Amino acid sequence: MLNFSFSNPTKIHFGEQQIAEIKQEIPKNSKVLVTYGGGSIKKNGIYEQVSDALSEHQWFEFAGIEPNPSYQTCMKAVALVKEKQIDYILAVGGGSVIDGSKFIAAAANFDGEPWDILAKGAEIKSAIALGVVLTLPATGSESNKMSVISNLETDSKLPFGSPFVQPQFAVLDPAVTYSLPKRQIANGIVDAFVHTMEQYLTYDVGGKLQDRFAEGILMTLIEEGPKTFSEPDNYQVRANVMWSATMALNGLIGAGVPQDWATHMLGHEMTAVYGLDHAQTLAIVLPRMMLEQQETKRDKILQYAERVLGLDITDENEAIKQAVVATEAFFHSVNMPTRLSDYNLGEEVADKIVSQLERHGMTALGEREQVTLDKSRKILLASV
């Protein structure tokens, strides 16, 4: 097992009616900015619950943080933070709202050009305090220090991370997910699944407990994911999916093991250029990434095939092929397409995305840095 340091200070309030807990979590003398997306929280009762919980606080709101949150929108919120002297941000939404709010929290205190946080890895020395009410289980952003922001002017989608933007608390009420559109439910399940695979499907370093944790998440998503469509009002199904998404990226399963993230890097570029949902790009790339990297990932793919999928691995090559087929079948079971052609895209994607990867210095991806630009091109061409 690799050396690691692990800490997750985010306090989780899980279960029905837990939104009321934010009243106790945010200091009464704070000036709070509630951030959210397109306004669905005003239709499903979440906004009302948040308003009630903040009845003794002074608070403002900023709406319109879009999917794949943009630098341009976030900077508008930064201006509001400075104008109102905000000292606490409450992000009410899914990963995009949370990611955007993390950047807002960091950028508001940053001395310099905030885009440098993303483009140049500029050091973050402080950030505004942040709490979360999660409405879409997917990214795990509610209990980690990572964020991804897009720049609409340059077609760039770049990550950053800092302990200063780790949420102090997060409310996870599975009941709020009942009203989610099917497309968002599918996105969340696939995102959580691929997050887990990026940390699991690498090479063995003796991290047996991390492997079992990861396998538990994968099996839960495979079992429960399709039920969110066939049993949409089943609270236990929603609860298991929500907790799986959080556990997939709160740092636990990645502690002490190699991590890949090549699928994500290709996916980010596809979202930036073509506007596909983040999870849509992951479902396209992952199966072909598995096939292209099957030799370096051989042992772990076979382990995944046997332990998670229950496949016979006597014929190893056939087992690997069937593992990829089963992975795509799982994506299809939650209504997620897995080919570029499903979105009317073709071979032209390869050159464009490879150019983007080169521009952003992503020329040696993966846990062994073996995913070259040529391999990325092969993966994309095979994904048509």
C-alpha cells in the first residue's frame, strides 16, 4: 500500500428533514450567500426548507450556476460576495453548484487573477466558509476539496483543489432526489461509478480494504442504480445511491492506492468542446479506455470481472472482453448511451480533443502515465 495522509473534516447530516440542521451549522452572525442553479429548488420544496432554516440569518442568493459551472458566471457571484461582504456560502444543488461555489469561495479571497487558480495552479491561501445542501448525488464534491470550472471564452475545463474549499458540512436528504429528471439521475449514477473505477481499476499495491470498499460501491450502484427508474419512490434505493456517490470521492477509497483519471481528462475536454454532460462523456470513454489499457490494467480488470460482475475468468482474454460488455450494459440499464454516434458525433472528435489535450499539457495520462496522445486518439476513434 502506498503512503498516504487522510482527513475528511466535512460533517455529514444524512436523512430526511436534515436540511433544518443548517440552522445550527452556520454561525448566527454570518452573512450568508445561498447559491443554486436553474431554480428547480423553488419547485420541489428545497428552497422553502432552506429559507426556514436560515430565518435567523442575514442571507442573500445567487442563482444561475450552470451545469459545468463557468468562470464567467462564478465571477459575477464573486462580485456579489464582495459587495455584500459575505462570509459564508451555502451551496444548494449538485456537483456543478458545489464546484462553482468552491471557486467563488476561493476567488473572493484571492489576490490576483482568479483564473490563475485553474490555469496556473496558483496557491489558495484562504477561502470563504462553505456548506452544502446536496440535491443531486453524483460528484462527491459535497465532501471533498476538488472542483472543476469551465471557461466559455477558451473552451477550457480545468480542475483545482484546496483544503480551504472543503465544505464544513453537507446535508444529504435522499428524499429531495425524487423530483430529479431521469437524465440527471442517470448522470449521477454513472459519475459515481466512474469515480470509483478511476481509483480501483489501476494496479495492485496491496490495498485490500480500499479494493473491497470500491467493490462495495460498484456493486451497490449496479444493483440499485436501475431501481431508481423501476422503483422511483423507493427511499432505500435513493439513500444507497446517494451515499455511494459521496463515498466514491470523499478520499477514502483512493487513500494509499494509485489513481487513473485519464477517462475524466478526455471527458472534460469533450464537455468543453461539444457540451455533452460530464457523465455522458465518461460512459463513452471508459469502455474503450479499459480495452486500450487492458494489459497494464489486466489484473484489476480480472478482479473486477470476478468479484463485482461475477464472471468466469478461466479464459482471461474473454473475461476482459465480457467485463467491458457488462460495463456498457450497466450504463445502458440506467439509460446512458455509450457511443459518440449516439450524440451525432463521429471521427472528427478525435483530432479536436487530442488538440485540446495537447494544449492543456495532458500528454501522458493514467496511473502509469501511459495514455499518450496517440492512445487518446485511438480511444476516441474506437468510441464512435
